[in-house]
Amino acid sequence: PASAPASSTAREHPRRMLTLLLCATAVVTSRPYAMRAGASHAGASRVRGLTRMSIETITIRRGPGGLGLELSDANLVVSQSGQPELRIGDIVVAVDGVELAGKYLGSVIDQAAGEYVFTVSREPKASAAALEMALRGLGADLYSPNLDDVDAAPTPAVRARVMAVLGALEALGTQVAPADANTERLGFWKLLLGEGAVVNDGFSGMCAMPGVELIAQWQCFGEGEGMPQLQTVEIVADPLLGRYCVATLKGTFESEASGECVSVDAERYSRLVLDGAPQSSNPRTFSRTCTYLSASLRIVRPADREKEFCAYWRTSPQAATAEIGQLADKPIRSSGGVGRRVDEDDSMPMWQQRQMEVDDENINQVESGIP
């Protein structure tokens, strides 16, 4: 990402990620918390007040290239390549025994020094809150899997940082898990970012059709009589029709606590509605492991595919309804009209138009002899 001086930019753009331009490599060691020789007693006293948190001190020495740390404006470590003693999620609270007291590290550090002692907080709840803020600072609240607007998609470099922050949050998952995960989960969630079958294919099965692509997904968890209720809404783009389709899955979910993660969840769908029309559909069950859950963010992974994941931001029913409506009414770029009916009735439900397209494709294949 583009770098910027740390002084005024941090105050003007409180959510922008900043780079500490002190160099490319760092030699890092750690030692138990102690006042550095020569540090002022006043500064040490101020830092000692932080010892009730999870505090570590890490000695960082300037190498041939200097230091290479990327911090948020809250002095949260978001990149520590080659520095095993630092962790993504560490919050730098003092340098050489002097508390930063809200100042950005890059604006106060002595860049002529060859060695520093960083005091970092590893208090799980504080780190998780700062990591979520860093995630929003990276612009991650704007992302969907692959909206047509290419400007809304993260660049590979930003995506790598988002992935690193998500991984750090997952590492804190069991430490900051809510006392009642079932209650915390209730409400609307929008898919932020993901990898694997859910992002590629969705839950509805619509993306199995040629050229159809998942654009966005929302989930709503609600209380019900007997079993908790679950509804998943997917927006899919069909280039043959040049329109979006709204697929809604309805069902229930079960959740079990687990010492290794936040919970193990089973999502069971029994009904599919496509563009408002009920469809015949076989029941579907998806088993997912929740690795992080807060009031704002939820991260889940398929129970049998650990390398895949989905991260969801909490949203409001009003925001979800408005965005779904906007996308459903928005035209998409067509694939050139291959197989498109020139006399199609635009008032016809999209699922019916799509079925006619598929039927035409099957007839063309038989007539041409192409299997």
C-alpha cells in the first residue's frame, strides 16, 4: 500500500493504515518486562501502570536496512514479516519505558537510535477490538466476493493484510468468545470476504448453471419455536439474462459449544425461493465451525475444509434490504447475448427465463451433435 508520513496523516485519517518507514528488516528479541537501563523513573512509572494487562517487552535492533513494521494509527502491529517475536495484534504502548499515551509511534520514535525496547499489550479483548478497527481501516467493510465494481475489490496486497488480520482474530477466538454465542449470533450478517466453495458456488446451487456467479450473500439468524431460524439470501449474476437473481434459502440451525473453537454449527435448509417463486429443492445441510464471533464480526470455516473460510460483518435489516433491492434492480454486463432470447418477456420471472435459456442450450446441443 502507499506509504505516508506518520504524523499528521494518522490524525486526519483515523482509519487509514500507516507504514512505519524505518526499514525493511529487523532483529527482534524479547525479555521479561523491566525498565530499560537509563529510562526515566517517571516514564517507567507510567508504564508500570499497564502491567495489569498482558504485557511483553521486545527489544528491536536496527539492522542494515533498519526496521520494517506496519502499524495502524492505534499502534497495532498489522505486519511483522521476519519478526517472530512480534505478533499481528500486538499493541505498542510504550517505547524505551515512555508511554505513547495515544501518540502514533512513527511520530515520536528516535529514528537515529540503533535499538528500541517496545512495550506491547497482548490483552485479548483490546487486541481483538483494535484488529477489527484495523480491518475497517483497510476498507474491508466495503468488500463483497466479486461485485461488478472493480474498485470495491481489495488489491492482492490489501487482501493479504486483511487475511493476516482475520487470522490473528481467529487465534483470539476462544479467548474473547461471548458467554452466549447463540444470542450474539442473532441478527443480519453480510459476507465480507471468503475463499472456497461458499464464495465460488454459494448455498443455493444457482452458481452451478453456466456463467452464473455469486455476487453477495447475507445471513439472518433468528429465534423460532423449537429450532432457531436461519435465512440465507444470495445475489447471483446471470450474464445470459443481463440481470441479477435473488435466491433465498430458509431453514434452521443448531450450534454446539467447543473448546477448540467458538462453536460447531449445522445449517439446515429445507426451502428455496428464487425471485419470489418457491422452488422444489432437496434439503441441504452445511456444517461449519465458528472460529471468531463478536458483536460486529463472525468468521466461519467448513468443518471438513479448513483452508476455506467466510467472514461476515454484522449489518442491519434495513441496510440488507436496501442493498438487496438495489442489486436486484441493477443491470449487469452481458456476455454478449449468446443464447439470449430477443423476444423475451422482461416481466417473466428470472427463474423462468433462465430455465428457457437452459432448455434452448440443451436443444442446440442435441441439434449440433455436441454432447
